[in-house]
Amino acid sequence: MEHGEPPSTARAYWTVAAGRGEIREEPLRSPGPGEVLVRTVMSGVSRGTELLVHRHEVPEAVAELMRAPHQVGDLPGPVKYGYLAVGVVEAGPPDLLGARVFCLHPHQDWFVVPAADIVRVPDGVPSARAVLAGTVETAVNALWDAGPRIGDRIAVIGAGMVGLSIALLLRRHPLARLEVVETDAGRRGLVAGLGLTALDPAQAHDECDLVFHTSASSPGLATALELLGVEGEVIELSWFGERTTEVPLGGPFHVRRLSVRSSQVGRIAPARSARRTFADRLGIALDALQDNAFDALLSDPIPFDRLPAAMTRMADGDPEVICQLVDYHQET
């Protein structure tokens, strides 16, 4: 192999206590039949769910449902968690050797998984941008749930990873109006730089047919409901963890016959579940990432060794980071 023999051990990021993570060494086995050995090039931190794991804020009632595909340990921890990894196949079936692939795997420098669990990264998608595949897959599922129609008036509440991914997919649709609603002025500037309409909640227009809510805040959900027209629908993608959410069901909620519907990537949207697999959905997301506008979601990469400190910084509220990139070949 180009990089020599693989190591006998791998290094992985673990959440070991509330608010604290560390990098641990573990044995690395050789791949068996139908498996691949992947050398990680980049991974990304999904701020919403991963910070809830970091803070030990995943409710016990849904801890098992929130397991990541290759998670080790049980929530709240110690646990090896994460799901945005891009790497190169270094051992396995001959037709996969040297392929760049995406895998829903925790932050780890080398790993072995079934070949069925990886998806090839298209040539037109750089490895750094490809880490967004899991997030864009969530956005694809949300659009399948919502079913936007020609001429719709749509708002997206929250300009984080999921909100921006939804907005970038929606701008391909023939909509009458698309607005991204965000309280942070810096984020609004980023949205405007992408050629999208960015507004403070007080400026957003009402009579929406659909609103996608991604801010994980009660005020954000209230704004989403306020912006709906009669019989409009909120597609709720926020993950609140253990926090109690206030939902304003008084006022016009019943009179306007409004709806709030969850969308979650763990299942394929009912509108497509009979005809699409998880691999199909992930492939659609990777194809969408050939749009270089998604680069705006990515932070400057940090070396893998600095990930524990970066998680603490993000948990403390660093607003500059949307998706933290982790580079496995960058020196500390």
C-alpha cells in the first residue's frame, strides 16, 4: 500500500464524562471477508447532536434510539460517538482499494467496517466537503417529508449545519419565496454571501406554506408558527435533548389549523420509504455536495489531537464554527 502497512492500533475520540473528551488508543484488527479497512482523511463534528452527547444531555428514554451506526459504549458515556467520516480504503475487496469513501463512523484515524457501510465520494466532491454528507442526508429527508411545491413560500429558521443544508437544497426549487431566519448578524452575513435572503425574525415575512425549524430554541419554534399561513406546516428538525420546549398552541394555532411535524434521519421519509434505501438517500446527498456553496459551512480544519479542546470550545458557545473539520494528517 502507498502508506505502508497499517498500524496495529487505532486512535479514537471518546466522550468520557460530561463536558470532557479524550483520544484513546485501541487495537486495530484486519478486515475479514466483506469488510474494508479505511484510513480516515477528514471527519466533521455535528454540533447539535454531538454537543448534546458531549454535555451528557441525551435523554435516557431515547439513548438507545440515538445510537450512531458504529458507536461503542452506551450513552451518556463513556462513549465513542460521531458519524461524519471520510477516508480511503486501504484493504478489502479489490474494486474498492484506493476509493475515497464516506462512512457514518465516529472520529477515529483507522477503522474496519462492512463494505456495505461505505459510500463512494464522487470525484467532484473534495474530502473536506464530503464530511457534510450525513447532514445533507438529513436535509434530503426533510425535503422528502415536507414535499415543497412550485410557488411555495418557505422559511428556514436557524442558519446552522442543517438549516443551511436545507436552504441550499431548496434554492434549486421553483419557489415564490425562500428566507433564512437567523438571530445572529454574523450568520446572516454568511447566508447573504451565499446569495440567499437572510432576515432577523422581526423582518421575516408571514403567510408561509412551509417552515423548517432547526434552531433548537423555543423562540425559534414560536417564530416558525407565527410565519405560517392557514393550514401551513412546520417541519421540526431541532434536537432539544433534555430541555423542555415551549410550544405556543394558543392564539392562531387552532384557528389557522397549523401543524408541527418531526423529521428525523433515522428513518426514511414515508413519502419515499417504499422506493429508496438508506444508501440511495446518502448517494443523493453526496451528489448534491458537488455544489461548492457548501464549503461555507466548513471551519478551518484542526489536527485530530486538538479535537477534545475543540469540543469544549464549541460547547462553551463558539458561534464561529458551523461544522468543525478534523484533519487526520495535520500535525499538532
